[in-house]
Amino acid sequence: MFKIGDLKKISLMDEAIRQEYNVKRIELFGDNLDQHPVYFLNKKPFYCFSLPNALIVGVPSIFGFLRDTTFHVAREGFNYDVDHEFINPALASLDDGDVQGLELSGEWCALYNEHTFNFWHWTMEYLPRAAALEEAGYKGNYIIRQVDNGTMAFVYESLIALGIMPERVHLPPAKILKVERLFATQKFDGRNEYLFYPDLFYSVRDRILHHLARKYPDGLLNLGKRIYIARRPSADRGVVRLVRNEAELLQKIEAENFTYVCMEDYSFMEQVSIVANADIVLAPHGAGMALTMFMPRDSMIIEMFSPEYVNPCMTASTFLLNQRYHMLTSQVLPFRDEYRNVDMTVPVFNVRQILHSLRPSKPAPKPDMGSTKKTDQKTKTKTLV
């Protein structure tokens, strides 16, 4: 029986230095702190942590140590500095303060907090954590989140594609888990921190593309070189951030040989295969943009935004792959009750303008000078003298 009373937030990095909880840190990618060849940011070591006798609490989860009735919550268990968005749902999932927990022997990693249900956050921020642990030689188990309609398929499939055997992936067996040894990593913001950890970016990308090539040597799914990733209403997000003039847009880009794709209709590896074969991806801002990290180098991305919510999340990825990245904003439309969910009207002419820039340029026509005669240079010189 575990009783959780007060909360105290701690940092695993600090605890690894103080050694109060016997936290060990593992330095990864730290042997080559030179500058990225095309950027001025120094690469940094990426840290993994080993925690003995740790507690994983709630579904979605937070983790840390229980001392008497005070739960010391590790900040590394949530990715952004908005603690209430992570801690409150975890505690709210418990029936009451006294909960019968379950003890687990061996090594475990919890990958099921509040943000792991989102495809972008999972692919860009939590899949890299698993990749970092694998690079560090971790051989233990992973716990992933279960939602009302079952396990999120993309979470499981992406871990397998990363090279993790199925028997190492589990669902939460209880709402409070006391584990013999918990493994975790530092916080990681997928929007821009890949610039500091390019090796981590290439680890995720290369592992999954190699898995695709090994499992499907003849290719899995190729829907063409130009892909439009549609955003349609769904049960979990409702009707949000839609392209209101999509019919007009589709009519125009059909002439440019685009294929209309709803990624929800395909498995994770099929989605990776679709973008891995594409030269251009056009899409409204959304979680599906995470897939562009698997596109070829030197490809093109056109991302469309509502002016009320411009949140470019793929700039580091596009930089590392030398991709041409275009951001298009919509006309201002009436607000919804949540600014992140505002629909957009895409400037179709600007989309076509970007696509036309790919065509070979023609030499500018010479101006018609009419019957104007050329001035004799010798005569002109004499006159000036």
C-alpha cells in the first residue's frame, strides 16, 4: 500500500550530482563536442539516468521517489515547464490517496505521460528518448500508454521499428508501480533541440528507415512524389484546424500531380514509406508533419498555418536534412474558443507560386529596341572631345 501526500519537484540532473537518491547518469553523444559542420551551435552530451527503487504514478504517468508520504516528482518525467498539465492528470487517475501498488523487478522505462498520446510529441520527443536509451545499451522494458480504444498502434509500431523486441514493450499493469530500477532521459524539446543533438535525430531517422529497408526490400508503399497530407475530423480531436477551401486547393494541386493522403488510414510504417518516397509534402499544420523527418534530403515541405497559431515545429529537422521549408499563413478567420484550433483558408495562388519556382527558369526576353540605330563609337568619341 502506498500513500501519496505532499509533492516535491526534483531534477534528476541535480540528484545525480548530490547522490541523495543514488541516481546515476549516463552521458551519450558526448565524445565529439565539435561544431555541427553547417551550424554554429555546439553539440551537447545527451543524458540518460538510472534510478533505483523508483515510483511510477498514474495513467498518464509521472515518476520519482516516495519518502514517507512525500512524492519527489522528477521534472524529467514531463517535457515542458507546465507542471499542472502533467502532474494533475496523473494524480486524478488514482482512485484515492491510498492505492495498492505493484512491485516490478528488473529495469523499466515509462513512456506514457500526458503528451505521448499525440503523434507529433511521441515521434519527435519520446521516440528519441527510447533511441537514446538503446544507444546507451539499455536492454530493459518499456511501458507504453493505453487509451480507451486500446493501445495506440503508432507507439508500439514505432518502438518495434526502432529495433526494440516486442517482448520488451508492455502496458501499465497498475496505476502505481514500484520498480527495481527505472531508466529515464533528460527533457527534450523536439521543436529546436535537435540542433544541439543531431546524432539523436539521425539515430531515430536511420534506425526506422533501415528497418523499413530490411523488412520491405522491394518497398512497402509508394503513393507518388508529391503528397498532400489531409487533416480531417476525428473522434479524439474533433473538427479543428481544417482547411476551409480544401476543395479549391485540391483542384489546383491535382494538376501538379499531388496525391491526397489521410495518414490515419495507414500503419506507422506505411506512413513512413509514403513520405520516404516523396519529394514534396504539402499539409496544414498538425501532428502528421512529424513524418517529414523521414523524407529524403533536399526535399521540399510546404506547411500551412492559421495566422492565430503559427507554430513551426519542424525547422530543426528541415535544417538537418537541408530541406526547402515554406510557411504559408491563412487569411484571418473568426476565432474558435481555443486559438490552437482555428481553421484556415489557404492562399492557393501562393501554393502554386512555390510549386512553379521548381520549374526550370527561362531566360528573360530581350527588350524590343525598335528601329533605334546604334551610335557610332568613333563619332561619339569625337563629339565628346
